[in-house]
Amino acid sequence: MADEALFQFLHNELIQYVYKSAEHGEMENGRCITKLENMGFRVGQGLIERFTRDTARFKDELDVMKFVCKDFWTSVFKKQIDNLRTNHQGIYVLQDNKFRLLTQLSTGKQYLEHAPKYLAFTCGLVRGGLANLGVKSIVTAEVSVMPACKFQVMIQKM
Amino acid sequence: MSRQSNRTTESKKMLWYLPFISASASMHRMNSELFTLTYGALVTQLCKDYENDEEVNKQLDKMGYNIGVRLIEDFLARSSVGRCHDFRETADVIAKVAFKMYLGITPSVTNWSPAGDEFSLILESNPLVDFVELPDNHSTLVYSNLLCGVLRGALEMVQMAVDVRFAQDTLRGDNVTEIRMKFIKRIEENLPAGDE
């Protein structure tokens, strides 16, 4: 068992590093987000392989999403997703009212402009996890008041 | 710190205990694979970004240092460990409390130099390398170099300048993973009166 503080500090260093290397190379914000997201993707792939070792095969897409909201979220962020909504046409909105990586940052509008940096990795995490369960998706995140945030998952039909 | 006053020299024999698990402390436990995999993703990215392993080692050490500087606060707040009186005690705290708390392992402390300013931490298992194989073209990469930075940064914040490096690494075919720590000097600081 690793300690949570360790991961949070490492996650911060990840962000620091990506944005620092961007200063020299004139990389714009979008590229940094992509870089973080890609790292998350790889980690998500690995994690989901470990987590689903003993689970039964999922029935359908919704089943997969429920697993991500409950078990996956619990083992990574120590809590479940607070609210899952879907339009039944391949769009899911996962709402976390107290997102682990934002709780240390602020509880309000302060530092709002920095929030995307702290969500990019997790977007990748979800996308990578889903990818290895055979669900191709695009995951974006939005924050209006920290530490609550919404992850939107758009399923891409193969 | 009032706690030191009732410490005697016998405290060297004292067994260190992990902090009492409070309701909130169990919340600190997280899936360790997340940390391991994230670290792996970071090293992979660094290897892409930099031409040679030396540069990657340097970056990992630098990041570790930044983490250590912050981690020490977390550690002191949660472990209720007071000031150490000598380097041996420091070694004990690092191995028995800090490593246990953050990585769930207890390295053994061995190979003391006669002067008592150098020792080795022997890691039976290294959680950072759980899913790792080093490719041949990265023979000089010190994969877990982040740990050196963490130790250096954390100790610097408690007025100790130390030199930390990997002497052996199972990833490179050694039997054990060995971190060698050398005490360089005490960092002097001007304490306000009555704060001793």
C-alpha cells in the first residue's frame, strides 16, 4: 500500500515537469494537457488490468461505466462517483463533488484557471481504463466550483 | 519540542511505532499500483524527452527533492517523531517509520562506516519496480532515483545535508537494492531564543 500523499506529490511534480519543459520548447497549453492525458491513459490501462482480474465479464456499456464509477473510483480515489448520468446515446457524465486531486487546492473559485492541469491525468486514466475494456471514448473534464468536477465520457462507436 | 526533554539516551533502543491509526489516517491509504504505474509513466516520458540516462537520473533526483521537501511536513505531522539525536537514530526513523508509512516496506539498516556517518538501506523489495524490466539500451538508468531525491530533500529540511545514491539495484541484476547514505554536515540555522 502506498500512501496517498506520495501520489499527490508525484502528480504535482508530473504537472510541474510537463509545464516547465513547455516553457523552453514553446509548447502551448493544449499540448501539455495532451501529454498529461497520455500518461494517464497508460496508467489507466495498467490499473484496469489489475482491477478486473477477478471480475465477471461485463454485460454492456452501462455495466462498464458503473464499474468505473464504483470499484475503479474507490480503489483509486477512495470514494465513489457521486452522480452518473447518461443520455443513453453514448454520453455519460460522471460527477465527483469532492475530487481527491482538487481538495488540496481550493474550495471555491480561487485557482480555477489551474484546475484543468489537475484533471488531465485523470481524464487519461478513465480513457485508458475504458479502452482496455473495449470501449473507445473521449473524456473531458469541467469544473465550475472546486473541488467538484464533472467528467464527460463520449463513447466512440467502433 | 517538549517531547525531547523526557527522552534519554536509551531512546536509541526504543522501538518505533507507526502512528496510531485514526479514522482519517486510513483515508491516506491508496492503491499502491496507482503510484507505481504513475511513476513508470513518468520515467517513460523522461526517457522520451531526454537523450541520455544521466539526464533522466538528474531529473528524477530533482523531482524527488521537490517531493521530499514537502513530504517531510506530512511525515512530521503524522508520525509524531521528534528531533533525532544522532545519525543512527535518523537511520532508524527512515527505515522503520518513513519507509513503512509511505511504501509499506521496512528496509534493513546495515554497513555502518566506523565513523558512523555512512550506512546502507537494503530494500528486499522495491515497490517502484513492480512491473518493470529495463531494456538493454538503458543500462545506466537508475530507475528509482526519485527515492534519493526524496531522502535528500526531506533531510535537508531537518538540517541535515546528506549524500544519497543507489549502490546496488535488482533491476541491474544485483541481488538486493541498496541505497547508500552519507552524512555530510549539519546545516546551521539561527534558531530564535528559547526554541532549542
